[in-house]
Amino acid sequence: MAETCFSTSPSGAPIAALSKGGDSTSTVRTIAISGVTFEVETTVPTKHGTFQFRAYRDLVTGSEHLAVVSGTPTDGCLVRVHSECLTGEVFESQKCECGPQLDSALNTINQYGGVVIYMRGHEGRGIGLINKLRAYRLQEAGLDTLDANLALGLPADGRDYSAAAAILHNLRLHAVRLLTNNPDKVDQLTGHGITVLERVPLTAGAHPANSAYLRTKRDRMGHLFQHAL
């Protein structure tokens, strides 16, 4: 029988809405109460190690998300919330660092234990594959990654991590060490009742072909990098 879990506020109540403000590059979004249904678990051997794959259905979007679990995670374990990126992970595009970041996160949890939550429906920071390629065309014409999205009438970053929080609640993980360079992930998970004990930098995938992209993420989107760009 499927098990359903909802994201919650720090007080334990389900979250009805979450708004995000800021400068002109930020978007304001309202997030409905988010829940996931756990569907199936199986063991999968990979080049990074052997993991438990736990599949979830997003009750808001219908997307199928995946929790890749190593060991027996408890509060304080390492967690990576990773957004789907077909171009970077399957085709090894060097326009982003997504593929190397996923490889690094899987290697890390294989060594130390933890969870990688793979979020489907997040392609192009939530705009989808076709719009992502349209944004790439605009970047070829001189726009940066943020302005390209905005020029298409799309959010700079439309990703919602409430389903990731619901998955963590299902795994009984309420306090984590988060592998990320993105403070927005910390803020969103915190808003959905997950305590982020530590932000652990994820240094992987920097390349001359994506240096301008990474500088835009640092300078205009608040991402935190330890290495020189």
C-alpha cells in the first residue's frame, strides 16, 4: 500500500503557501500544500555503488521523484537535492555543472552514507527542456542564463523543493547536512520543516565552457562557490 507524506512547517503543520521576494531578479511563487506518495523500493547497483532506490509520486505535479539511499541514514546525514538535467547528465553538456555534481554527490553518499533526492521536472531550473534550449539560443546571442529565462517570460528559477522536503519527512530525516551551493535550497527546505545543520559545498564541474554561467549564478543568483571562477 502506498504511503503518503506531506511537507510541513517548523511547527509541524502542513504549509499552505510560501512566497519568496527580493530584488528584481527574484520571482514570487505560491506553493500549494505538497505531498508525495511512496511507491516502490528496490536495490540498484551503479558505477558509484549499490543503492536503495525509493520512488515517489508528487501529488501536486504528478512527477516521479527518486531517493537514492546509501546505508541507513539518520538525522545529521549528508543529503543532496538534485534537479534533473538531461543535457548535463545524459549528454554530458559542459554548459552546466549538473552531471559532475550528481556524480560527486553519489560518490560522497556511497562513501559516507546519506541520500540523493533526484527531482524530476526541474529541467532548466524548472522551465522544461524545450524552453531550456530556447534560453541557450538567447545565451548564444549574448544574454546570461538569468536574463535569457526572463526574456522568454519565464522565472529565473522556478524550482520548488517542497516535494523534496516531503520525501525527507517520509525517510524520517528532519535535520540534514545539505550538499549544495544554492542558499535557496536551504531556505526552502527550512521553510518546510527540515533543519539544515550545515551547508556542505559541492565543488565539481567547473569548465571554461560554463565559467560565465557559474559567474552569473554567483553574482546574480546568490550561489556560493569556494573555487575561483
